[in-house]
Amino acid sequence: MRALVIERPGDARVTEVEEPAAPPNHATMRVRRIGMCGTDLATYLGTNPLVSYPRIPGHEVAATLEHVPANDFGLAGGMDVTMSPYTSCGVCSSCRQGRVNTCKRNQTLGVQRDGALRERMAMPVEKLYAAPLSIEELCLVEPLTVGCHAVSRGRVTADDVVAIFGCGGVGLGAVAAAAFRGAKVIGIDIDDHKLEVAAKAGAREVVHSGRENVHARLEELTSGHGPDVIIEAIGRPDTFRAAVDEVAFAGRVVYIGYAKEAVTYETRLFVLKELDIMGSRNALPRDFEEVIRMLEGRRFPVADAIGATVSLDEAPGMLRKWSENPSAFGKIMITLD
């Protein structure tokens, strides 16, 4: 079968690989769509220290089941599914607390182990989620769960005002999940198109940080209190600091992105505001379930969230173009039909 293999940084090609083995409790499936995210771009560029080469990328997956072992999840051949791409060891401190999303020994598809950008694959049945969604919707589930998990970490309710720095793929998931819970959502970005999509995903207000004074707008929109929750989905020192500066007293700050440079804080605000400051990594099964419910309600602008769809044969060229101008592309989806 064919797969896209990144042989080394900057060198991606479609080549023949072995058919998938199917250990006990694994289902085999035909891969239909793969979404590409910043992690895949980092793998292509050689900037992800967790990746060794050669590597098959891809962890945002929609597939059709073929052989399915007996299971308690209602899965059967012919069903369309998405999947959780993470592993968990069951014995580290986070696993013992039930927070398997941040397992110390996690191996994500396409990062520490070969991913899903291949024609067929096998996965443990407990990692699969079937739902009455389109193939494109199923492919969007996993990236949306990352933002959804940040919303869960922030304990967002319908009583909250939530500001989200960054309305790209991950931030958009946070916008949609917070809106799904009934919160008043403020999307902040420097890109007009991303802000338009965020509004369609549930943001009641949007702020263009390149043209507007973010502090003044947040003051205006929250009657001077600041947002109850701020989710940072960019990973820049200035937005890391802005989250602490702008959040309300007794507020919650959730970081999904991580800055590539050291961040200097005015730490007195941690104490004066008595803030809850949290990181957010990957997603839990309940996040997958929540996102699927959201998509079943047709509350997400699927078509607007997909920037480009290309074939497997076109994927190496698209990776090269994307690496040359990352800001020019939205969500890239690869079709293997």
C-alpha cells in the first residue's frame, strides 16, 4: 500500500509501505481523510525534537472500518470512524489520576510513532469513535478536541466570558466548545478570515489585534472586569503575558500553545488576582464525545474551517508550499479515496 513518508526534514514522498498488522483487539480500516496540523509541519521542517526519521505523519483521521474484532463499543465493518491518536502507559502519575491525555510516556500517531497518512491502518478498538457525521466532520474531530479540552480545563460554564487568543485550528476548537457550553466567547486574532470563521463557530465578539487595542476592547466587552477565562492558543511571549494581564480577578488562564522563547512575567498578578493558571495537552475521551455532540448539532462551520483539500499524490508538494508560507494556508485535508 502507499503512504506519505517524510524521509528527512524537507523530504516527503509517496512510497510503498507494508500492509498493517492487526494485533488482537485491533480493527483494520481504509483511511479516507487526513488533516494536517502544525505538528506535521514541524515534522516536515525538522523542528519537532520528539520525531525521528523516516516518519509517516498524520493523526487527524477519518476512516472506514474493514475487519473489526468482537467488541463492546458497537463497532462493525463498514462504519466510518475517527480516532484518538494517543497512547497511555497506565502507571505514571498522570495516568493514575485518570489524566491519560498527559501520560508521561505518550506516543502520538505521526510523532513518536508512524501516523495515519497511509491507505490502510490498524488501531485498538477502544481508540475509535463512530458517529453519524460526514467524512470531513470526522476528520475535524481530533483537532477540535484539543481546544475542547482547554475549555474543560478552564471549567467554562454558561456564566463565563471567555477570550481566546488565536483562532487557528486549535483556537477554533476552543471557540466552538466554549460557545457550545453557552459562554460568551471573544475571539482574538490578526487574520480577518480566521475571525470570520470564529464568529460562525460561536464567537459573539471578535477583536482584530492588528487594528484594535485588545486591552481597551476587552475592558469594553466585560464592563471593565476582564474575561473570566482566557485561553492562549498561539504560543507567543506577548500573548502569554497578555492572558495574565487581561484576565479578570479570580480568573482562569489556560495555555494550549507553548512559546519557543522564554517568557517574562509580572508575577505579582498571579497573587493579586489569585489566578488559576493551567496547561492543556491533547484530549480525553469525554472531549471526543463532546465534540461529536457539537458536530452532530451542526454547530460548526465545517466548510469554512477547511482551507484546501488535496490528493495523496499532491501532498508532498502541498507540504513544501505550506512550509514556505505557513500563514497562507488554513486546514489542509488530504483525501485517500
